Amino acid sequence: MGNAETQAERLRAYARRILQESPDALKRLQTAVDDAAALEVGRGLESPAAVLEVVRATGARTSVRERRDLAVFATQKVLREEPTTHDELAALEAIVLPQERPVLDVRKDSFGAPPAPWSHFADAPIRTRIEAAIPSVGRIELPDHPTLPYGGTGFVVGPGLVMTNRHVAEIFALGLGRRGLSIRFGQSADVDFKRERDSEASRSVQVCGVKLIHPYWDMAILEIPDLTVPYLTLDEAEPKEATGREVAVVGYPSMDPRNDLALQLSVFGGVFQVKRLQPGKLRGRAIASSFGRQVDALAHDSSTLGGNSGSAVIDVGTGRVVGLHFGGRYLVSNYAVPAHELARDGQVVDAGVKFGSPRPAQPNPWAAEWAAADGDLEAPVSPASGRGRAVARITVPLEIRVSLGPPAMADAELGVAGISVSVTAASRPEAPTVDSSAPSGVATVVAAKNPTRPGS
């Protein structure tokens, strides 16, 4: 199956799933067609076949009413699981999906009346919960970066703490784990909690440091002392009804050249890089690629783009954060770090992230990854990981000096027949990597024969 066929099949499956769980979708679309027809004179077409001929003949010159007619026809065929043409799928993608997964402007820490099927988001208590969260979400600014105006999204998770993605933090920060983290030389970062559409208002604060960069999940915590913005509470429990539960993503989507540009213009109204509210639903758990691993992420289907990295995924039924958005695959799924998984990590809890209730005592499932990042030799691992004690393999750079002549004393000396070889360990070894193949309960340290040095 070619790329075009694969994408077409993904679109049909994606649309079918959304339409099947929203029985009024077709009715809403037909109403929109009637509204468009009332505004147009003398161009009413009687059949989908006639609409299709107009689309093929005039392309972009087709009327709104004609395109919506074709979208109705495509919707009916998708629900009946009948074959669809390229033009029908294009209408479906451009009209139906933006209607069912809209993007709402945020203005003055609030939002307007959402269209159906999300009109209930405008009513209390859902509106109250969302509006309470909006001021705590900000844009990660990069004032010293030569090409990027901002790196993504972040949100307050505790006193003086902002959570974002690891891949966002790595744009301006160095390190992994908890130790030796720093801001890159010549770089800086701010968080602006406004950046709304048609507004010059700003509420910007400087990032002073990095608290931690998670060695497993795509998550980082930034430090902003004396931050007065209220923090959001993360849900320590796995979401009930994780498939189909309504959520709201709050973040700063930017145009993404990897995806269909025309569709982005349609869904986002040609406006990017400002704070938006993106309704959607959870889709259970899904395996996603993240930093060379396959992680068990929380899936959702809100309309997101690249700048949404680090966005809060908020359960509108509770107002708590259930996930940290980190990526997605177009027409397949979007992915988030599950908040309840972070609640199992003592390093995250001890950093000051606020969860709904205290974390129960248990071994840390990611102790081996933390040991590798922080340089600890011993770290017990949860039995759930299938291993006993963590085994760390540390790469230690060595400096080897060879001199000819009489043997001379050195830090560590191997003198043979007038050749002296001294071996001196560097003062700052590299972070260890976990050796999962070594026997359980054994810590293995291996010296590097050819150490890699900065700039090499």
C-alpha cells in the first residue's frame, strides 16, 4: 500500500471513529450545508455527483455550500464503510474533522462559546475548571535563540516549578537526571503566561534553572523562584474510562510543515503561536516512540501541532492534569506522558510536583534510569521491571601518558624496560549507562579505551 493509500485509510478510520461516537455529527453537517445554501443564490446543486463535478471542474473556486455537500456525501459513505474518492476524503478532512475537533481562541484567560458537539464546555462547572487552568499555562520563550521564537508549552505544577517536555528543555538546557543540569551558554528561557490572540499583553518570567530532566519520560521541570502563578494539580490515579473521556488541551500550537498545511489553515484559522483550547477525548494507552524507547503513553485526539509540546491535558470532569502532551502521528493519535505514572516516581514527587494525594510507598519503577543519569552505582528497581538490582556500567575517561627512558613514578605505573605508562582517571566521568545484560546484583564499571572529549 502506497503512502497516499495509507493516509487515505487512516483518514477513513479516524473519521469513522469520531463520527460513530457522535451520532449528531451528520445532522450538524447537514445543518451547516443548509445555512451555507441560504447565503448563496442560484448555485444550489441537487446531487453529490453534481457537487463532485463542480469540485473537479473548479477546484478552489467551489462554494462553501458545495464543499459541505460533498462532505455530507463523504460522511455517509464512511459510516457505511463504502469506498471513498480522493475528493470526498479531502472534503471530509477539511470540513468534518475541524468541526468535530475544533480549536478555540483564548482571550483574557477565557474562551468563547464552543461549537457542537462541545457546546457544553461553555457551561459550569466545565468552564470554571478550564478557566481556572488557563492562566497556569505558558509559552516557553527563547529570547537568545537564533531561529526559534519559542520552544513549546509549559504549565505550573508546584511552587516555583514549570513542567514541559524534555525535548523542549534540551533546546536551552544541558544534562539529564537531577545532577549537573545547566542552561546552555549564551541561551536563556522565559515563560510567558499570556500570548493570546490579538493581544500584546504579556506575563513573562525568567527561567532560573532546571530542577530535573526525566531519564525515561519526555518530561522536564524548570525552576522559577517566587512564581506567583497558581499551580495545577496532577491526577495520581489512572483515568477512569480512559477511552472516550473528555479532555481539554491548553497550549501554543505552531504551524507544522510535517502535516497538511491547508488543513492546518482550516482548523487553526491561519493563526498560530498563541494560546488555544483544544477539546478532545482520551483514547486509552498506546505505544509511542520517545528518546529511543517504546513507552506506554496516554493517547488523545485533540487537534494539536508542534508548539503544543509540553501542553497540559486536562480532564474536564475534575480539572486535574491527566497528561503531559509530547507528540503525535497525524490521523493516528496524539500522545501524552500519563500523570499517574509520574506519581509513581519518587524523584518527581520529591521535586515538589503537586498530585491529588500522597504517593503510596513503593519502589521506583525507573530507578535504573535515574541511577544511569545521576551516576549512582546502586539503585533498587521495582520487580515490575523484571529485574532485581540496577546494574550501572560507567564509562570512565582515561588519560594515558607514555614516556621513553628510565621508569618514572606516576599515578598508576606500569614500568617495563625503560617505557613508563601512567594512567590517570579524569576528574569528571561520563554518566553511567545501564547494563541490563549483566547478572542481577552485580555493578559493572568499564573504563573507556577511547574517551570522547568535548568538541571531538
